[in-house]
Amino acid sequence: MTPRLLVGEREHRLYPLDPQKVDYIESDGNYVSIRTGTTAYISRDTIKRLATELAQFGFIRIGRSLLVNISSVAYAQTLGRGRFVFTLCSGASLRSGSGYRDAILEALPLTSRRPN
């Protein structure tokens, strides 16, 4: 199956973007900001729809307005209370919300789960 391309806009130009080369996606009002390395593109889309569509490419939701491509993660650190900081290969640093802990551990077993 051919990977679906995302379309990002930058400087009034439209760019086809390979999802596997995208580091993370963040909500930005009525748009999303698609980040590849140090370059940002905008797209009129929603995090909710993209989370479902891009799960097959290794994207997980780590916050209400944040999706990260697991293959872009250099390392992660725990912050306590179910939160993490992800440092990406590009140098970007992303903080997760505590409500996403189980989904994060399911996708990327960073630590052993403790019984509640």
C-alpha cells in the first residue's frame, strides 16, 4: 500500500509530506502545525482525525493537542504523575499529558507498569 501523503502549506505553497518523515503535529487554532525537523507547515485538519489516520505510521497522541511520531523520538524521560518529556532527534522537546500515560506505555513501553 502506498503511504498517504499529508499536504502542508508554507509561504503560500503546498507541499506533499510523507507521514513517516513528520516529527510531530500540534493543534494551532483551526489548523494543525506539521513539524519536520525545524520546518513547520500548516494544514486545515484536526488532531482527532489525524490521530486515527496516522496511527498506522507510528503516531501516538501524547496530549490533547499533540501527536508524535514514535520513530522520531530519541529518548523519553518520566516527569512523574504519568507525564513524560520526549526529546526528538530534531532536538525538539515535547511534554505529554498525564491522561495519555496508558496509550504512551502501550505504544512505547518506556517503564514497567505498576499495579494501581
